[in-house]
Amino acid sequence: MIKKEYIRSVLNIFATSPFKPLVMHASKGGDCVRKLNEALLAYCDGDMDKVEELNREIDVIEHEADVIKQTIRSELSSSIMLPVHANDLLNFLKPQDSISDDAQEVSFWLTLRKIEAPDEIRYGFCALMEKTLATVELYEDLVATLGELLETSFSKRDVEDTLGLVTKVEEMEHQVDIIEKDLVKKIFRNENEIGALGVYHLARLVRGIGDIADKSEHAADRLRTMVLRR
């Protein structure tokens, strides 16, 4: 349950800058993915109690992200002056919000079944999660530049720096995609050891983790559109 004081603090932040809540919201998504990284490591170690504990923590953070998202949407319906188009901001907010949603979904799937797979698959999951987290944290750095853009009235140099980070997020997501496909192949090659249900479960986890990086790339692309159309 989110306290009213928390909601008021979000409103106060929105009053000082229309971009600060977006940065806060992005950070909540990053927090979810960082917790998911911990949960994935615990999952690969067979510590299901830790997985359950972290799943509950992720649920709380995801709910906080939802509160910020709802606050942003409600405040946009007022007469507040924005340095960008409101529709562009909302189109950007949607995939950003999916980062925490997807992290929550993957976390839940981790709780459903213990991992029964060879070490190469466990290592593959760690590599996939590590690169996905790096993508999300680079995306957080990208969103943090919004405040700088506002302070400099979208100076040409700062806009170019922001757009450069968008490209880096896209490149990082491509690397995640390569790891994702390789891991799925390994899972299917070990079907005899893992079993059909195990293959389905692990493949679903791979797709879910990859989706987090994909949403980061999608949100970065929408941010680029929002900046260029201002």
C-alpha cells in the first residue's frame, strides 16, 4: 500500500519539473531490474526462498512505479506547460513503464519452478541478465539527460549527446538479442536432460528477460522522437 505522503512527494516533484518524475519512474524500473538480477542469481543457485523474497520486493517497487506513472498522466491533463508534446511524452512513458512490468513478470516466473539445467545454461542466463541490466542502466543514464536538456533549453550539443546515448542503448539491445538467441538454442539442445516442460519454462524466462532490454530500446526510440519533435 502506497502512503499518501509518497503520492504528495511525487506531485511536488512534478510541480518543480515535468521531467523529474520521468527520471524517478525510470529509476524505479532500474531498481526492479537490479532486484531481478539478484533473483536470477539466487534462482541459478537453487535458493528459491531468496527468489520468493525478492519477488515480493519487486512487486512493491513496480507498484511505486505505477503510482508515479498515474501521477504523470493525471498532471498532464492539467494546464501545465510542457517543453515537449504531451502525446509524445505519453508515448514515451508507455514502453518505459513496461520495463518494471516485464521485470515483475519474469520475477514471478522464477518462483514457479526450480532450475534443472546444465551449467552452460545457468551461465547463459547470468550473461543474458548482466547484459540486460547494463542496457537498462544505460537507459537510465539517457533519461537523466532530460533534466540537462531542460536547463539548457535543448541546446544543440546536449541534444546530440542525448541522441548519442539513444544509439548506444540500441546497440546494447542488439547484443542482448544475440545472447538471447544463443541461449534458446542451448536450451533446446538440452531438451532430453531438461524435459519439455523445463524447455518451455526456461525459454519463457529467456524471452521475458530479453523483452526488458527490448522495452528499454523502444522507450529510447520514443524519447528520441519526443526530443526531435519538441
